[in-house]
Amino acid sequence: MMGATPAEEVPVADASRAVLSVEEYAAELAELVVPDRRAERLDLTEAQGRVLAEAIASPGPVPVLDNTAMDGYAVRAADAASGSVRLRVVADVPAGSSLDPALGAGECVRIMTGAPVPSDADAIIPVEHTSGWADPGEWVEVRTPPLPGAHIRRAGEDVAPGAEIAAAGTLVTPGVAGALAAVGVRAVAVRPRPVVAVAATGDELVADGARLARGQIHESNGEVLRAALLRDGAWPVGGGPLPDEAAALTAWLDAVSARADLVVLTGGASVGTADVVRDVLTARGGGVFRHVRMQPGKPQGHGRWGAAPVIALPGNPVSATLSYEMFVRPLLDRRLGRPGPRTGVAVAGGAWRSPEGRRQLIPVALAPDAAARLVATPIHARGSASHLASALARADGIAVVAEHVTRVAPGDLVGVRWFG
């Protein structure tokens, strides 16, 4: 961690706030949440968006037996090795058939994609490489000699018996559900969804696209956070924005804390004269407020309302979203026993400045270039300004610039972490 200047250590506006690194603050928050070891068993369809409580292994091979990858004819490769040859069709095996017809010299079986390969056959000739379809008892001309094993999907080549399909902590996505269904798994043990109460605070916020008066803005943080919570396996609750009134915030916290595993607030956590979240949590919720060495997202705070931990994020849209990714999402990962987000390294797709002594987070598009390098390109010309909500719509993830770096040049390496 880069040492801060004395001015940074004791901010003029709020000398009571400690200044922490991203890692120090994340570790402080981690103490608020314990892993949830409970599990419930659900049908696969109902488990979408839930986190697996146990690893799941395949009970058998996939495919379960050799089957054909093409419509055509099952043959003994040696019978057609000489090139153009006529073979007699002795049977027809469609997909789903249980037939296993015998093949003698000079014989073949008409077969459709996905059908089990006859035990006596060792290759499939696509119908395009023959004179066309022939019924059993007729002859077909083979025009292209096959290689042994051609167009046969071998039993177990996708999944071997006992192979792990999904680890504990895996989010059940459509792809995961499909893989589990393919091995015959229909019920899975999953963690309970954490219930997370969400509210944006601020007199300036207007919900539901209502007409704006001077000084008002459309509320967006609640929508972003609810969508992120659903993506991350939690269940969001909460209504519209809250005014900057201590009584309103207190009443809301009293109502939601009894049923929430976690509470997330945006706005009112800084050092302004009307920052009601700071005031209410400090007065009654054991509030702890910090300045974190990151940009955006410097003012952060937490507390506890009853048994529910409360996380206070900044109010500007980009600050709130990136703070969620850095601090709230890890708490959900910890509770659900899930691995953290996908991270990596990319080359910078542009040039920009970064504040010395603060870890910069910039919404970026992530895509390979002609040399197959992963490139991180800032979405907005103004980089990481905390109010640039439009940047979030096109971003794939976050570029992470180290605290000691003040300038990023095209081609420089930067850390990245993906959304989702």
C-alpha cells in the first residue's frame, strides 16, 4: 500500500475518518458477514440463479454410448476403403432406437444423427458422400472412403463417469443447468438466497420516470443494485428512494432489518451537512465511516441495524456501482461460498490520467485486438468521473489502475475485473 500524505490521513472535512486501502476496507467489511452453510434441495428449473451448496459429479458417461454425429450410413470402414463401392442396406436406425443390427461384409445401416452406432460398425459415411438415401434391402453407392472412427461420438467423450460437472459455489446459469440436465441431474442442493434490502437516499431523487423539477434527477442506483443482486444470487427488497430525513430512514431501517440479511444504502455517506445516512448510522447503528484510497468511491461506511449489517455506498451512480462490485459483491461471495469475480490483465486501449495515491476504477469495454490481446478501452471520454452513468450501459467490466500510477498510455498493462 502506498503511504498517504499527512493531508490524506486527516481529511480537513472529517478528521474522524480513517483512510484505508481497498484491501483494508474490504477486510473490515468481511467481518460483518459469515458463510451460510444451510442448503435446500430444488428442482433444476427452480434453482436458476442460485448457488450450488455441493459439488455435482456425473453419475454416468456422456454420451452414454457411441452415437453418430451425422445423418448417413454406419459401415465397417474396411468395406469402403477402396473408394467407390456398393453396399447393401440391412437396417434403419433412427435417433432414439434401441436396435443394434449386425453387419456382415459389404453391408451397411442407414442411420440418423444421435442414433446409437451398431456394434459391428466403426465409421459413419455422411449421406452427402453417397448416392443418396436407400431403404433396407436396397443398395447404396459409397463415393468417398471413410476413415475408421469417422463421425462417431464416443461414449464418455464429453463427460466421463464421476467427472465433476459443477463445483460447490457455482451459480446455476442456463449453461450450468443444461450441463446438469445432460447427465441426468434433476435436483440440486443450493444455498438460500441472501435477502438484501436496498434504498437510494436523497431529496433530489425521483422514481418511476416522473417529471423532474429543477434540482431533481431520475433515481437509478436502486435499479442497478437490484439487478446486480439478482445476478449475484441474492434477493433484493426495498422500494423507491428515501428522502434526506432521519425519521424516514430510521423507519425504513426498522422495517427491513428484521427480514434482511444485509442492507445496502447509497448516498448520504460523505461529509456533507445533509448526509443523513452517516448521521443516522452514527447515532444508532454503530456507524463507521472511512475514506478509501480509490477513485471513484472514496467515502464509504458501514454499521449494523439490529442483526442486519448495513453498507453505506456513495450516491453518484458510477461510484455506487463500482463500490458495489468492490465491497458488496465480495460479501455475497463470502456468504454463499462462491469464488470471486473473474479478473485478469489487459492492455490499455487509450491514454488517461490516474490520481496518485488512489486506486482508479474505470468502466471499460473488453475485447481482443488483431493480435489476440485483451484490450480495455474506457467507455467514456471523461474516464471514471463518478456521475457518468451512461458509461455503465456499455461496459463489460472495470479497469483497475494501481495507486502509484498517474498516467496510463496505450498498450500499458492494467488489471481488469469483469461484471457478471
